[in-house]
Amino acid sequence: MTKILPLFLAQQAAAPAAQPQTAFPWQMLFVYGLIAAGFYFILIAPQRKKQKEHEKMLTTLGVGDEVVTSGGIYGVIASVKQDRFVIRIADNTKIEVGKGFIQAVVVKKSGEEKSK
């Protein structure tokens, strides 16, 4: 052990002192900007587009459209209220569902299929 310690200390003394390289602030800002842009185009933009399509779908719904809720209940819209839909899910069975809980349109009243 006594022979190894002086050898180790000699290597430490002979090694040149490495100075850390620092990046300029604008380079770091550029990298952070690229990361932020990546997050926007990968996560935020597609979610915003999907949200706009969902809102457009909700505004075009009308009486007679067959829909599926986020809970998996299929039904036909019986009437439209200001903030909710009344959905007929069986004979003599109607439920009220908030507009935000309509997941997709299965069949439009014109017969056009819109299954997702």
C-alpha cells in the first residue's frame, strides 16, 4: 500500500489540470429552445388539434345521431340541452350526459358512419 500511494500521487501531479468548458449563454438558450419546440410539436400541438376536432364534433351533433360515451354506453340522442344531451339507450330508458362525455359519433342521422 505504501508503494501504490506515492505512484498515485505522482500521476495526479503529472496530469494537466482540466478546465471545464462552459457554453455561452446563447448556446444554452438555443438548446432549451429546441427542447421546448420539440415538446410543443410532439405533445401540445397534436393534443390541441384533437381537442378542436372533438369540440367541432360536439357542435354538429343533433337529435337522432348514434353516439358512444366515454363510459362505453351506446345510445341515440333524444334531445339537446344547453350543457348536456339526453340519450336514449333502450326503450323507455333515457339518460342525461354532459356534452364533454360524448366520445365519438357512431352513426350520423344521415346514415354516414363515423366510427373511431
